[in-house]
Amino acid sequence: MEELIIPFAVLLIAAALFFIITYICYYVPFAKRKNGKIDPKSPIKIKGFEEALAKTGPLIDEITATPCEDVYIKAHDGVTLYGRYYHVAEGAPVEIQLHGYRGHALRDFCGGARDARARGHNLILVDQRAHGKSGGGSLSFGIKERYDTLDWVEYTVSRFGEDVDIILIGMSMGAATVLMASELPLPKNVKAIMADCPYSSPREIIHKVVAEMKLPAGLLMPFIRLGGMIYGGFDIDSSTAKEAVKHSKIPTLIIHGEGDSFVPCRMSREIFEGCSMENKILLTIPNAEHGISYLVDKETYLDTVVSFMENALKA
């Protein structure tokens, strides 16, 4: 009997360790935090953020004070998603803006929201799943969020009509998300996609961050993938931005700071090289850190965005 008990006990310990390790590897990168409804001015551990906050603070105050309509929709998997709708004009194009990883719509698009309204565009500022007022217990680096994007597009068409023009815009994880969504059956209403500092794939950005934490990334990545599959219901390898754009015909603008130490600029170059659409632009901003190209060279940034959007909407 003892000969059977010892191997069984070893198996139990091994199984327990497996589930503990996979849960930790799921919880750290993917699980929703209790402080999901963060202050848009709360600090983040990204180089250059404190300096950027001095410029973005007034913009955050402005968009926070701007009246909007609370919008709730049901995602493809039943999760309730929340967005802020800002109305400018009847029949105007609608920009759908998606923030970054553990980010905040009012922070990541404090300037972009103002510029959208200045362009005469209506705007939906989305709280991504597991962020802010949206539901969901897990974020998935764009794997599930790309389908959420399709849900927001379908909501926009159903509300504003079959002729509404839509522009998808994302920052960081949101940028990767809109690019990953580009290979989905988006309706003809989606006229353009703009991605600011996207990563090439969930696996690559997670591996980079884990390695920089001085952890054995190669050893942990299988557990991270399994953690997402077991506890989050998604596979980080099921989609990538650099593969998705090979199947897209939607005009695409990619912007990236050349000094980005968080998501390397090379990732945008890799994505751009694979873009199959004819109307594609890559703008890189010298010396710009992650997510602050807009602040480093606002004139070039906005001139490129406005020209790109005008051409895409005319097509």
C-alpha cells in the first residue's frame, strides 16, 4: 500500500504546483485588478510618463469635464462593455478609440479625443474589457478585445446607419487590438485604422517584459500561455498584429516613437512590412518614448493623421 501512496502523493503535489504556477502566470499579466477604475492621472511605470503628465494633465481635466453619453453593449461572449460617446455632428464619421494595457481611456486619449472633436468627428471612447466600467475578469492582449472591437463597430452601424464612416484608433495594446481586428469580417463602414505604438504579437511583448524582469522567460512562457487558456479562456498565440495585417485591405496608419523602451519601434516596422493594403503609412517620431509621440512632435503627428484620414474617407 505504501508503494502506491508515495507515487500518488507525488502526483498530487505535482498537480498542485502546476495549477499554482499556471494561476500565478495567468494572474500577473491577465487578471483584472481591483483598482480597475483607476484615476486617469495615477502614475504608471513607463519612462517619460511623469514629464508627459505635466502636459496631459490639463487635457485630462478637459475631456473629463466634457459632457458625454454613457453607452453599454454586450460583447460576443456576454461581457458588458462600456464606452463614452461624444456627439459632434449628425452624419459625421465616428472614431472608436481603444486605450492601452491597464490604461485609461481618459488618459490615453486625452489629446486624441479633443482632436477627434476638432475634426468634426463623433467619438466613442472605449473602456476595454477588464478595465474601468467594462466587465470581464481577464484582459487578453487583444485576443478577445479584437472581437470586442467588431462588437463596437456593429453597434455603431446599428445606431448611426449603414452609411456611417468609422475609424478605428488604438494606443499600445489598443493599437495591437485594432490591427488584430483588421482581419475580421469588418463591414465596409470601417474606412481607416490608426495604431499608435502597437506590439507585433502578445507573445513577443510578454516575453520581452518577463525577460526584463530577470525571470526565465523561455521557461515561463508555456505556463503563461496555459494560464490564459485555463483561467482566461484564450490562447495568446491565436492572433498577432503582424499576421493579421497580411489579410487586411483597410487603409492603415502606424505611428511609433523611435525611443520607445517599452514596445520597441522595430515591432511597428515588422507590422508595416507585412501590411497588404495599398494605403499604408508608417510614421516614426525621433526620441519619443512609449505613447508620447503626440507630445514630442504634435505638428508632424497631427498633419500625418489629418492627411491620412482625409484620404481614407474620400476613398
